[in-house]
Amino acid sequence: MGSSLPYGAQHLALTPNGLGFNGSNLHGRNLPKIKLVGRNCNLRSKKLAVPRCSVSIPRPASQPRFIQHKKEAFWFYRFISIAYDSVLNPGHYTEAMRDDALEAADLNSRDAIVVDVGGGTGFTTSGIVKHVDAKNVTILDQSPHQLAKVKEKEHLKECKIIEGDAEDLPFETDYADRYVSAGSIEYWPDPQRGIKEAYRVLKKGGKACIIGPVYPTFWLSRFFADIWMLFPKEEEYIEWFQKAGFEDVQIKRIGPKWYRGVRRFGLIIGCSVTAVKPTSGDSPLQLGPKVEDIEKPVNPFQILIRFLVGTTASIYYLLVPVYMWLKNQIVPKGRPI
Ligand SMILES: C[S@@+](CC[C@H](N)C(=O)[O-])C[C@H]1O[C@@H](n2cnc3c(N)ncnc32)[C@H](O)[C@@H]1O
């Protein structure tokens, strides 16, 4: 049922024919040319933003899912932070996956200035400080509850910790050598704006590394993904980076080992996208005002409904890694699952 990929990380890069693999056993085999889905997906009510999409039509990235809002994500992590490191993260994002994903960020100097945006409890930061001095690393997140967990970690005590918004970073232009963001883009209402900010804060020649989900192809996973949060397609990541002005955009596919390369259910952490800033200064991309301002008062009832529906949909994705783990135990090694 469905498609699966061989185990291990795979690199993709833009080729004249579209998106192709680099340095993997699928080298040279190109995926179809990048094509963004532009189909409309009507809203039942503007206030509650209830999606009326058919389960088979992907919801455009421009129409945020229920928890793909700053206030809703704030409340989501108010509760998730309690069990984030111990229960919730390990099913989707292991230390091996993190190290694999960070390899693409090319953290080659202990003196590099690194910003970890949406750094949460510092799980990815713990991988960064293996290569870079902690005093050079800044962890930014909009959730004080997540950041409170960072403060409990001895090996991160020298990192700078800032509460802030990924779409409006409090760093000056040309500040950092590396921009890392893991598992956060899916909550940004305007991912293009976040990537434009990544471009701005990097120095010339600096590298951005966004580690994030990938969109499912299995219908039920698509249904719950489109309710919960943004699962971008690989083509979308590439388009956002290119529009922001980045060059040398590369995608490395990652996933939990026990999935045996299966990607059809979607992965909360499924790829590491890297790109280089070619010149100093701000991004050439012009955008209008921010779609969502965390400071602006909003209808609490609207937030509550979106929070409850989105959180309920996320439960499906708690079950997927367990299902895959069981399958991995049952199906003989070497066979696709
Ligand atoms: C899945 S956690 C990832 C945490 C961490 N990077 C890791 O690797 O485990 C997502 C984090 O993104 C943060 N976040 C969501 N939207 C954000 C925004 N607009 N600005 C900054 N942080 C945001 C959340 O508060 C949460 O801590």
C-alpha cells in the first residue's frame, strides 16, 4: 500500500528539470517539476475558519490550519511543554534524526553565531552546542513555557534565551552565521515571512537550516494534517527559500528509523532544508504587513474552538508512530511496511 523510500537520509536539490536527488541511491531521478497547488478551499465561517475542504484536496498554505496561529500555538505549547521532551517528541524526532538534519547546516566552527528560532525546550539546540560554543547560540521562542525547560538544562545555561516571534526577529540584519529552526515552521501563519526573516538576519554566505514536516499522501493523514497544522510540500519549502533570495537550496529527507523510509502518513520531522544567503542586507522580497500580530486582541471563543479542534486532530499523529513501531516489530526485516 502506498509508496515507501529506502532507509536513510536523501538529499534533493533543484536541477534544470525540477527537484532531483543528490548523493543518494536515487541520484538523477527527478521528481515532477515544482507545481504549487492553488485550488481554493472555502471557509464555512470567517470567524472560526472551519475548513470545508474535501479530504482529497490539499489545503493551500496561505489558509492557516487551526493551530497554525500564534495564540493557538502559544496555548498548545502551554500544555505540550509539560511532556514535550519525555513523551511527545521522541516518537517523531530522535537524537539520530536531529544530528542527521543538523549535518546539512554545516556547523563547522565553534565561534559561529547561531540563532535557533522556535527553539522550544532546546532539543535541537542540544545538537547545535555539540559543534558551536553555547555562548554563541541564541534560542528564541514565543512560548515562555517551552523556554522554561531550556533553563533547566545545564549544558544550555550559557545560551542566550529570548522570547520572540519567528516572523519578526529581534536581531539586526547580517547578524548570524547560521539560522536553525526545527519543528516550528508548521505553526507560523506566514511561513514565507519567517524565511524572509531568516535571510535578513544571516550574514553574507550564512546558511539557513529549516527542519520541518512533510505533507502526507495517505488520505486520512492529509485530513488530520489539514486540520492541525501546516505540513508543507517539499516544493513549497523550495519556493519560499528561493523567493526570499536564497541560493543553493537543498532538501535532505529524514525520518524515524522504524518507519523504514515510509513517508505516506506525513512526518512531523521529515526534512532538513538548507540554503545560502548570497549577498548582505535584507531580502529582496517585499511583503505587506504581518498577517497575525500576537499583541492584537482576538476573540477568545474563536481561539478556544480552533485550539480544541486542532488539538483533537493532533492526537492522530500521536498514534501514527506507535502504529509504525508495531508494524516494524511485526513485518520481517528487509520487507517494506
Ligand atoms: C515542535 S516545537 C520545536 C522545538 C525545538 N525546536 C525542538 O527541536 O524540539 C515548536 C516550537 O515552535 C514555537 N513557535 C511556534 N510558533 C512560533 C513563532 N511564531 N515564533 C517563535 N516560536 C514559535 C513553539 O512555541 C514551540 O516551542
